[in-house]
Amino acid sequence: MYPLGLSCCLLLALPLVAAEPLLKIPPARATVEIDHQAVVLTASGTVSKAAQPDSYALSLAVDLADLQAHARQMLAAQLDRSQPCGERLTILDAGLQPSQPTAVLTAKMHFERWTCAKLMGRTINKRLVGGDGNVRVELIPALETPTRVRLQAEVRDIQADGSLGQLLRSGSLGAELKEKIRSSVQSALDKATDFRATLPTVLQDLVRLRSVSFRGAGEGRLELMIDAEASISPGQLEKLRAEVPLRHL
């Protein structure tokens, strides 16, 4: 056992060594299509030496500001509908905000349910239910596997007119809305954790995720924070040296 003083020094020194960046990954932009919307994801980060031999730690930040800007359009592509004799749903507005380590998507909508009947050769439309509502859904990223992020969604608040409120709380509409919100943002996370657009070629297939979280990046901007690691053999290290100039590697 180390003396107390030496133990403290080691505990203080180890994070400093591990955190020293060997490589700065410059911002890499990738344009992806999510629910028929072109969204720009920008990733940057660092590579540091890890404790294990031939092992390296990666810290990446993916800027999701453009995803935030397209939140309403993405939800509208998934949810908007106008059935003459059925449901009519319009997403009026949507906002995606950081609430680290999670994110919150708030959707404002107008919903109506109509029925049709034939009367003396004419079709008569009648509105059964209608109203406006606001729904807040918390989005929680978690590791499903070392290479995939799984997004969980939890409804945190529903504010809606009487009949619409009942449909959102206990009917299929609330479950559908939650799943559509989750799947839209899940598509973005799948793209954000596809490292072919952001990492040197040698590292792309070696990366294993360790943790993921959302964070605020100032002025309401949302970022996905990714901590990962990669084991690199001496041969792969030489290829990496040839591809990207690294300091002290």
C-alpha cells in the first residue's frame, strides 16, 4: 500500500496524464437526411493515451444545433396528417433543448377527429374532438452495445384541452407521439455515432463507446458528448501516424 501522501499524488497525476490530448480531431461536418430533412451534424474532439497499453481514449462532441432548428419539420414529417373522415394532426411548433445529461423535446400541436356520414346523397363531415396541446418528452441516451446508442423517451408533462388531453394520456395518440419523437432523434444519434465521417480511417472500426450524454453548449445549443476507447496494434499505430500527425504517440 502506498503512503497516504504518495497515493494522493498518484490520484491527482493519473487523470492529468490520461487527459493530455495527443490528437485534436478538427470539426468534421456531415449532412444527413432525417425524416426528409437535410441536417448538418458537426463533430470534433480529442484522442488521449489511456491507461492500458496500446489503448486510446476518445472524447467527441457532436453539435446538434441544426437538428434543433429542424425539430418541427422532422416531427411534422412523422406525425402531420389530414384525414377527411378521421384524424387531423398538425405540429404547430417544436423545440429541442438540453437538460443535461438528457434533452427535452417540447411539441405544440392541434388535433381533430372527424366522422363522415351520408345524408340524402351528400357526405356530411362532423368534428368529434378537437383542441390544442403541449407535450414535453425527456430523451435519455444510453449504451445498447459498445457500438450503438439507444434513446429512451419519457413523457414528462401534458397540457391539453379536455378530450385531447385524455387521448394523449391514455389513448394511442400519446404513445404514438412519444415513439415518433424518440425515433426521429434516434436517427440523428445513429448518424452522430457513425464515425466514418469524423475519425481517421484507422480508428473508424476500432472505436468502442463507453458513455454518452447530452449537454448544453451555451445559448441553448445541444451537444451529444461521446466517450470512447480504441485498442490499436503497433501496425495500426504506424498507419495512424502516416494518416494524421500525432504528438508524442
